[in-house]
Amino acid sequence: MNKSSFFPKIASRCETCHGAGVLPGRCREDELLPCPTCKGKGVIDHKKSKKHVEERPCDNPNCKGGVVQRVEIVDGREVLSEKTCPVCDGYGVIYRETIETTIEHEKCPDCEGRAVLTAGEMRRRKLEGFCPECHGTGFKLEEKPAKRITLFSVCAVVYPVVTIVGMAFSFMLKGVKAALFSKKKTPAVPLDDESLYD
């Protein structure tokens, strides 16, 4: 289980789109915002696929030029028969096609590789898109680290105090118990008769 799941997350307004969920939304004219076309990367990824056709000899060991020879017994005699190879269909070679995919990076045409645009430029070009920070919700779920620090600091202060108080109370109980059960009677001292008249 994730440790942060023990602490509640608070939904706060997105600082990038100011709670609108879209860009430019409610942003100021001179405020820099991530480009909606390239998502603030400055480049656009394009996938390109290339097909390669490879010619290889037939994998069938009995194939000779696309023909498979077999010896059959017909009327007690050996007859050599030829059939088309089922692997290469009589071509003698096998064509295998492979597809190679590459990713090419192209500079974003809207932000020209800067990855950011001002809100005024986006409004003039009529560019609009979901905010990449809040994914169009206008709010961000985040866990305040101050709460975790406060909780740990309270535990660090309260635990030693409770421990010391408990130990003091335990020692006090032991002292009272020792005083009650270990008290001995002192013997009476006889007085001389003469000391009564002194």
C-alpha cells in the first residue's frame, strides 16, 4: 500500500489554468502557458514505418529449385515423382517482410520549439486545449507536506511526555506500596521512675 494513502489528499485549484481546465481560459494576456499542440514539449513525435522485404532460400531441405522429389513404388517399381514445394510454392525462395518503426521528432509549428505561448497569442491564433497539469479538471489532488510534518512533530513531542509521566507514576506507586507494607512497629521504651520526677 502506498504510504501517502494514509494521508488525505486535498483538491486545490490548478495554478496553471486558474481552475478553468482549458488553456488559455482565465489566464492573463502576458502569462506563459504550455503549448496545447505539443503539450509543452516543443517537439511533436511522428511514427514512421518502413517495410523491408528479405529474400531467403527455402527452408525445406528436400526442396531443389522449388521442386520436391519423392521416390514412390508403383507396380513394384520405383518411380521418381516431382511435386511443388509446399513451403515456397515452387519459387525456391521465401520472401519475408519486416516492418521497422522509428520515431522522428519535429519542431512544433505553433510554438516553434519554445514549448510555451502567451495567453494572448493563443487567443489570437484561436488555440485551445486541455490543461496538461490538471488534465482538464481545473483541480489538482495534492498532499500537503505540512500536515505530515505536523503529525510527526506532535507524535515526537507527545510520546516522550507520556512515557516520562507513566514512568513517574509507576515509581510513585512503587514508593507508596513500599511505604505501606514495609512499615515496622517500633518497640516501646520503658521509662525509669526517676525520670518522671526530674
